[in-house]
Amino acid sequence: TAEAGDQVIVKGSSAVTITLPASPSAGKFVKIKNISSQAVTIGRNGNNIESSSQDGTLAVGRFVELVYVDATIGWVEI
């Protein structure tokens, strides 16, 4: 599970899930870079991602910075 302010680099060849913090406050962020050979699952941990109640996926070679807005919107991609 990531903590607010974490910067995570995922590498390797196995599937990985990065779980977002469970009780973030507004403005907290997590940065994730995927340099592995598999897509990374971003576990929402009870909070929405872009107003959706589904986990996210980060494709190979991609980077995302997620910032927590509020309980309705949840995490948004910058």
C-alpha cells in the first residue's frame, strides 16, 4: 500500500498492484512509473479514481501522478 507522497517505480516481469492510501486528505498525491513488462493495477482502496468505483490500470512505460480531491471524485490524474 502506497502512502501519501510516495513515488513508486515498478519494474520486473510479474503483475503488480499498487494500492492507494485508504484515508487520504485533499491535496495528497502518489506518483507511479511503470517500467515493468506488465500493466500495473492501481487499487483504489475504497476511494474513487476519477469519480469511478473501479481500480485503475497503468500501462507499460507510463507514468501517473494521482492527487486526492474529495470523497466523491476521489483520486484524479494530473
